[in-house]
Amino acid sequence: MGSGFDLSAPHVPSRAQWLDGLQYAAGLLGVLVAHETGHYVAARLHRVDASPPFFIPLPLGLGTMGAVIRMRGRIATRAALLDIGASGPLAGLMVAFPVYAWGVAHSKLIALDDGKAYEQLGSSLAVRAIEHFFGPHVPAGMDVLLSPAAFGAWAGMLVTMLNLLPVGQLDGGHVAYALFGPKQDAFARNVHRALLAVFFASVAGYTFRDWRAGIGLAHFAKNVGNSVFWLAWFLVLPILGMVAARSDDKPAGQVSLRTRVVSLVGLLAMASLGGERHGGLAWLGFFGGLALLLAMEARGGTLTPHALFEHPATGAEPLGRGRKAVAVLTLAMFVALFMPTPISM
């Protein structure tokens, strides 16, 4: 599947491009508004002090970093934590799934040109199921160019998938803590480390495929670029955890917030430069910098036992049978939405 936007479009958009942009924005913001409204309503029902949603624009990539609501005070029970954590992603998906179904049904087929590079959007179990029932039949040598509305809903599903990572105070972390209690803190550390494993496995998988095809390392830069998403989130999650803690006063030997931010920006920049003609030094810097960072993390950071992803405690009363089913369903949505490679070239 390809996005419905021409990345080489001129700086002054045409009327048709404005309309496409509005459809994309409506699809994505519809998911985000439903998501944050679900959190807000559940928080108010449980008398948790919560702000209205704040949307975070970003003039790159998908155009947004999502939206947040601020909750002040402690959530007293695991039942309330589940209701607040699960209501957002479930409400957002109630918009994302039908909008994607409508959008993919109104998408068009394009003939593929073997000599042209295409942006491919990642697929998941949920995406494939919707495309199976509502998408057009795709003959050999052709692909679907998603309509802007479908692209917006796809972006909403990607944001929801990330929110459902069962780590820290993400929605998935709230739901998992409500279901499992304090045992979730150890599980969150393992999930975070698994993101690093996904990055290396993805690079190795793409490289092995090319090697078998006789291409060797000719596409190595592209393979790292297609995989670096999960390395970025391996680095982003500790940053979010440190910001949420409102403190950089970690014990001696811990990796500082500044080091993690500089590492994230530097590694992404070097991965991008590695695709240039003279990328040898960039790759030396990328893997050298990554090795140094991982050595620091292994010495006193997220590759050792740590408290960075510990969830604030709630009441010890376990969930009832109905809420347990909701928790399992919500976490299953992460599996259904998981995209091994969200965007590739």
C-alpha cells in the first residue's frame, strides 16, 4: 500500500491537494479526537481531574505527534485505571476501522514501475483484514494508492499501536498494570528491550534477503532506514519516562536525559547520512555511537534492572471478570495493529 500523497509536490499546493490534505487531516484527527475524548470522559466519570485534549502539531512526517490530556492526582483503583487507559484506544479504533474501510474502498489502483522507488505503508493483521473485505482486488504488477482519508486512518492506527505498547504510562502500560499489578513493571522492561531486538532482527532479515538474492550490501542503507523506527522508539521511551518523572536526578552511572536526546538525534541523523554517496563515515559513526550508548545502558541504564518504567501504584483490588476481558481485548489490539515495518522504501 502506498500513501496518497506525492512527496515531490510543489511548495504551493493546488486546490485538489488542499482537499486531499483536508481529508487526511479529518481521518487522522477524527481518530485522535475520539481517542482523547474517551480518556477524558472516563476520567471525569471516575472523578479524576483531567484537562481537555491538547494536540501537538509537527510539520514533519505524519504532521502531528498526537494529543494528550493531563491528569492530576492519583488514580485510586485498578478498575479506574483500566477504564481510563482502555477507553482512549478503543474509542479511537471505533473511528479508525470504519474510516479505513471506507477510504480503502475508495482508493485507486496504480501500475508499478520497476525503475521507480515507492513509499510503502506497513501492514498489520487489522489492516489486512479490512483490506480483504473492503479493498479492491489487486492484480499482479499493481498496488493500491490509498485515498487521503484511508491514509489518515492508517496514521491513526499507527499512533494507537504505539500508545498500546505495554510500557510505563502509555495507554498499554496503564491497561497492563491494571490487569497484572506490580508484575507489569518487570514486563515493561522486557518489552522495551524487545524493541532493540526487533531493530536488529529487521536489519538482519532485510540483509539476509538481499544476500540470497545476490544483491549483497547494496541496499544496506535502505535496510537500516526501514528498521530504524524501532530503534528510535527504544530511545524515545526512556526519554518519555524521564520527562514524566520530572527529574534528571538519576543515580551515578545512569544515562542522563541529555545523553539520550543527543543520541536519538545523532543516530537518526547518521542513519540518514548513511544513504548518501559517501556514507562510510556516517555508518562508522552510527554503529560506533550505538555501541557506546548500549554499553552505557548495559552498565547503568535500561539494559540493567531499573525503575524508569515503574507505574504509579493503585489500589490492590483485582479487576472483575468483565474488566479483565476488556483489558485482554485492549492489549490484543496492540497485536492486531503491530506493523513490523511501518514505512519502507
